[in-house]
Amino acid sequence: MAVKTKKAVPIGRQAATKKSNTIKLKFDTSWTYAPAPESKSAATINKQYDLFINGEWQKPLSKKYFDTINPANEEKLSEVADANAADVDKAVKAARNAYEKTWKKMPAKERAKYIFRIARIMQEKARELAIIESLDGGKPIKESRDFDVPTAANHFFYYAGWADKLEYAFPNRTTEPLGVAAQIIPWNFPLLMAAWKIAPAIATGNTVVLKSAETTPLTALKLAEIIQEADLPPGVVNIITGAGATGAAMVNHPDVNKIAFTGSTDVGKIIQRSIAGTDKKATLELGGKAANIIFEDAAIDQAVEGVINGIFFNQGHVCCAGSRLYVQESVAKEVIRKLKDRLESLIVGDPMDKNTDIGAINSKSQLDIINKYIGIGKKEGAEMYQSSCRLPGKGFFCRPTLFTNVAQSNRIAQEEIFGPVLAILTFRTEDEVIEKANNSPYGLSAGVWTDKGSKIFNMTKRMKAGVVWANTFNKFDPTSPFGGYKESGFGREGGLHGLLPYLNLKS
Ligand code: NAP
Ligand code: MG
């Protein structure tokens, strides 16, 4: 349990300084939390990982490995195989073989048992998975422990339940799996994205080749160990590691029936071009620039907390992050003051500390992108406020940042930054804010804060976003579909809707 102490002000909880561009607020810094680091000893990380193909660990034909580091201290954690096109081919062959000979023939209720077993083992190993997720990706342990890992296990539980009930999901239709699914995931929710992809695919009778992101391969490899322990028939799930070229080889493999991709809009467009003219099916879950809207009748403190959670959760490495805040003019001053106060109290630092609110940025290149956008915001004439916290000397960290006086046309209001940077804009009327919020190439999610139910219904109807949260933000549940409009992609993951992209419906 965290203990109050009178010791020196630690990283992330420092008194406000008088530097220009930082917040000049007075805070009670006479107490803080003692460090409460999670122990690394509860996790086993091998020195080297091969590829998980056909139920066993196989050396890469490429003979190449690359390092994965801890972004909080830049130390090497392990090295993983760099799969080339020949490795991809081997994995796809294993998946095809398992599909034809075993998985599609197996009664659905038997398939479900394996998936339940995976979910249960994930729960048993929850602590280890959370530790590895935070070490490899930089997210605070309280998030990987309380959100990523339990939600990932819940996806396996949820889709295990659907496996033998597809006739109820799609009444009066017969369903048929697609075959082999190539699944490519990003680095912001490595285990959760793997669960989002694998659980519905195998529940509907498909087999899988999944590639994790270059900087965060370790929890997907732990999941491979769990799948092995669950005795899933060999080849049903193959987990490989590699960079963009590995993903491209998966997309272009002729024996793949379905591509499930989560990542940037740019790579999504490349994938769409690559599969044009083929009969491969695809779901693309891409970028976002969510509008979070506060009306004057909202519960302001609750809304401020929601905005903080919406953009600073997971260092802003969230496709649906509420990175554009629209505040009704009459309450703008109050909201901005409260946001600055709250910004200053956020604890930035060691992801393994249970008190940390904002951990490490996932990679040096992502930190460079975020810093580039902070520079662009300043150049565009917006006013910047940053927390005055002291950042750790090593690793990739960024102060939580907000910009006021932002114009709708500014790049920081239009482009995805994927970091802890909030752009604040104001509005007067409902029509105006809908116009502004929808004026974006993206349409993944949005948030509305108001006391009036009728306003919520009006807004949700008119907002072009796949998810609209009302008086909350960033809430996820395996039963709810998730996906975008416009350049945020197409197809839905989660819920009953998440079954459809893995099935052909007949008659
Ligand atoms: P990214 O660069 O598009 O990478 C995503 C995945 O694709 C990685 O595994 C990457 O491998 C791989 N890849 C790269 N080039 C490829 C190619 N030509 N063909 C096939 N695969 C390729 O995205 P990211 O920077 O990792 O992730 C951040 C982006 O993901 C943000 O834009 C965010 O909004 C989006 N995102 C969307 C959702 C959603 O549900 N809509 C959820 C999470 C994240 P490497 O890692 O080795 O480069
Ligand atoms: Mg890493």
C-alpha cells in the first residue's frame, strides 16, 4: 500500500516552476507517495524467442533476430526472430493444414473448450502478463494489470461462448469460416489486440497467423506459450515476429483468405492497394482524432477527469484517444483551469510503479513524432501548457501537454499525434460543435459530456464516429463492437458484429 511521506519531491510530482510555457500554479508538494514498484521477479522472459509455428518453437529461416527493449530505461529485454517471406509461408502452410485437417471439422463446442482454456490460463498468468506488458511497452503497471490483461482474457471468454451459438447470432443463415486469417497488430495494446484478433477468428473456425509489432513482441509470445499449454491443435494459431516487411509478406501471401489489420491509416492504405483485385477479405482498424465535447450543463469535475483519462491514458497511445477537446465557451475558463491543475498532479515516470499515471513513450521514434507535433503546435500560434514534472534521465518520456487557442485548421487539431498532447477548442452551439467535430478525416470515437439525455441522443445520431461515449470515455467491453468511419477504417471488432468479418453467411 502506498504510504504518505515527507521526503523530497520525486519525479513526476514536482512543484511548479517559473519557466515560460509551464504552469505557474502552487501545489502542496509537502507529501507524496513512496515508490511502490511491482516486482519483476514474477515474470520470466527468455533471452531469445523463436517463431511459434505449428505448435512448436521454430528457428527462423531468415536466421535473423532483433532486440526488444524496455522503453523506460532503454535496456535490452530479449531478442526475437525476424520472420522473412519463407517463414511467413511456413506459418501460412501450418495454418492451412490445421484448418483443412482439424479445426474446421471439429464440432464447435469442442473448439469452445480450447478457447475457454486459453482464457483461464491467461487469468492464472495475469500478473506475469501485466509485468511483461509494462516492461516491453512502457505502459503503467496499473493499466496493464487492471485493463489490458483482464480485458484480453475476457475477449477469449466472450468468443468462446459464441463458438457453438453462431446459429443464434445469425438466425436462418448457415455460416462458414473463411480459412486462414493473417493478423497484424500495433504496439499500443499488444496483448489486447492479439486477443481481439485471435479469439473471434478461432471461435468461428478459422486458423491464424499473427504478427506482433516490432517494439512489443513479448506478450504475444507469452500468449503462444499459453496456447501451447492449452493444447490447442498445432497450427491453429501461429505467432510470428518481425517488422513491416513481415507484415507485407503476410498480406501478399496467396493462400491467405482474410487480413485483419490494426495500425496506421498509411499502412492500411498500402494493404488495401495490395489486396485490390484479390478475393481476400479485410478489416482495417486505423487511426483516430477523437472529439471530446463538454457542454456547459455537464458535471464539470467528472468531465475534466474523463478528458484526462481520454488523452493521457496509456501516454495517449490510443487510437480512440480524446485528443481534441471542444468546450462550450461559457465554461471554457473553468475547464481549462481545472485541467491544468489536474495535469500538474499526474505522476509521470517508472511504468512499474503502481502509482504512475503516465509511463514511457513506446519508442524513440514515437517520442520524436510527439515532440515534432509539440513544436508544430507552438509554431501554429497555439498556447502550450506542460506539467512541470521532472522526467527520468533515461528512457523515452514526455510531459503531459495541452494547447489552448487552437484553431480548427491547425495541424495539432487535425492530425493524429498518438501521444499525451491535448488540443483545446471552444464552441457556442450544438450545431457548431457537431460541424467542427465531424470536420476530420477520421471517425473512430467521440465523447459527449452533458446533463441532458436528449442532447446525448442528438449528438450520437449526428456524430460520424464508430463509438460515442456519453459522460465517460475509453470504456471497453468484449460485447461492444468497435471500429471506424472514414479514414479510421472499416469492419467491426468486438461483440456479435466482430464475428461477421470471419464468416461467410450462406442461404
Ligand atoms: P503501423 O506502423 O501501421 O504498424 C502496425 C502494424 O503493421 C505493425 O505490426 C507493423 O510492423 C505492421 N506493418 C508496418 N508496415 C507494414 C506493411 N507495409 N504491411 C503490413 N504490415 C505492416 O502502426 P503503429 O505505429 O504500430 O500503430 C499506431 C497506429 O495504430 C495509430 O495510427 C493508431 O491510431 C492505430 N491504431 C488503431 C486502432 C484501432 O482499433 N482503430 C487500435 C490501435 C492502434 P512494425 O511494428 O514492425 O512496424
Ligand atoms: Mg519493447
